[in-house]
Amino acid sequence: MKITTLAETEKSKVNVDGAVNVYKQVPLSGNDGVPLFSFRVFTIEPGGHSPYHSHPFEHLAYIIEGQGVAINEEGEEKELKQGNFVLIMPDEKHQFRNTSQSGPLMFICAVPKEYE
């Protein structure tokens, strides 16, 4: 069993094309022996966003704090706020944007451990 906190988890800037003011932490991963899923925590600063992208696996997210939008394949903006759960299907294009001017958008993202 492993018990940890975000305060104990290294935080790094996401340096990929299309990411603006995004930071990632991986508190539970294949490095810890997880059999299937890794938990990643993303922090998007005000005005920031993830890349508009897709991947071959489902994406499960839970909004920890803040507000923003998720942009789907059709370009529609779906409001996000603390307490929301988000399901993005395999190969579905998507993007997370922080629309707040006052604080971060933080969410937990569960993905297959091969893609952490």
C-alpha cells in the first residue's frame, strides 16, 4: 500500500506544443506498481490550457478546484467546475482551459499506466 499527498509529489511544467501554463504531478503510477491506471494531477494557471489533442484511450477526470471549460471534438465548450467528473472517449479530441482570472483549474486524470 502507498499513501502520498500532492505536497510530496514532484510538480513539473508540461512542455508540449499547445500547452500553456500547465503543470503535472503523478502521485500514483507504474513506478509505484499500479496494475492498470495512473493518477495524474494537472494544474492549469489562469488563461492557460492543455493542447487540443486526442489519444487512443479513455480519459477520466475529476475537477478538484477552479473553473474552466472542456472543448470537445465539435469545438463546443462545456463548463467545468469543482466536483465535475469528465469522461473523454478514446480518440476524442479535447482540450481543458482555465477561464478563471483568479485561480488555478486543477483536476485528477486517470489513464492507463502505459500513458502516464
